[in-house]
Amino acid sequence: MAKNSNVPAASPAKLPVSFQAGRHVVRVTKVMQGRWSMALDDGEPVGSYATEADAWEAGVREADKLDRARGP
């Protein structure tokens, strides 16, 4: 018979996930349950997002904005 436990499962690692967006590296990090931050290149994390997808989207938008301003 399985034991019923009220102990919460261990939370996932809060390591950043990095990916290339244009000429930039976007780093998305889980700050706490339901909160994510985004950092561009080697900058400090900025913003607070409800989902990982929201943080990722903000990073891609910012990278695109910087690439367009820089030109070809």
C-alpha cells in the first residue's frame, strides 16, 4: 500500500536556460514559483514574468530591437 505524503516535491533547479536570439544570448531563470526573469547577453536579469514563455518572448523582442537598431 502506498504511503500518502503531504511533503511537497522538490522544486526544479533554478539554473538559467540560455539560447541565441539574433546576435544576442537570452538567459531565462526561474526566480520562484510562478516568477521568471530574463537577461540579455551578460547583463543583469530584468523584469518579472508569470511564465517562462513570457520571459523568453521578452528576451527575443529585446534582442530583435537591438539588432534592428544596429543594422546589417
